[in-house]
Amino acid sequence: MIGPYSAFVQPYEGAFVNPPRDQSLAPAWANPYPSTLGFPGALVSNVPGTIQGRFGWASAATGQVNNTRLAASDQIGIVIPRRLTGWSWQFFDPAVNAWRVRPGLNLTMVRLGNFWLRFAGGAYPGDVVYASLVDGSAISGESSNAEATVFKVVSTGEPGCLAKVSSYAFFGD
């Protein structure tokens, strides 16, 4: 990580690898984060609640974000987690071992950048990241019932652990 921010933040599923510009010393070109921000009238969580820190698909027709693609026109991105405690906008779902945004609440999705993602089967540098169509979880390398993303794995991760991914990574021959 870059800047003083890195000394105080432990990585978690969906976190920025290098924080946005206003929180780090990184140059402007190193932190472009194209996103759809959560604001009144913007994207909202689905029922039973969108899983944070995983891939989500935004529906232009409904304005909802699901952790699986429902239509060909749905747009993919990473659902940015809010790491606040004591708020009633999120709840922990033991069935998926992750936090969900309560249904109907606004959220933010990011489609490019550098993130920490959890890989149930482990992560291998250079692999294309696939998004599970079952729950939006990250998969290292090609997999059935999953969609290829613009992200590549850039660090090794043991099964069930976090690894760094980037939409800007390039691996030569």
C-alpha cells in the first residue's frame, strides 16, 4: 500500500489496495476509481441484501444491485464495503460468511481499480478473475457458472484468504 493510510488499515474483502487519492500520497494516475456512487435515487441493495466486497450486477431497469447477473444488460462492479460498526444499514449473513447491505439502501459499485478479494479456491498471480454467478465471489482462473472480469490476480492467496487484484495489471510472456 502507498502512504500513511497503509499503516493503520488491515485488508478486508473489497477494500482498496491503495486508498483513494485524498487519503494517500499516490499520484493521480495511480488511483482512478470509476464508480457509481450511492446517493438518493441511485443504486440500491436487492432482497435479501447485496453482499459487500464481492462482485455485483447493477440493473438499469430496477436500479438494484444483485450478486448474480439477472439480465445481459446488467453492469458488473465490486460492491464497496462500508467498514462502520453499530449501524443498522448492514447485517452479517452466516450463510455466506459475509456482510450484506440491507435491502433498499444505497450502495457504491466500482468497476476498475486495485482491491483485496477473497478466493475460496486460492489465488494465483496472472490469472483472470472470474465472478461467480451464484454469489459474486471471486474465482482465480476460468470456472463454470462464472463470468470473466477485467481484473487479474496480482498476489498469491491461500484457499479462503485474501489476494490483491487489479484491473490495470499486465503480465508479459
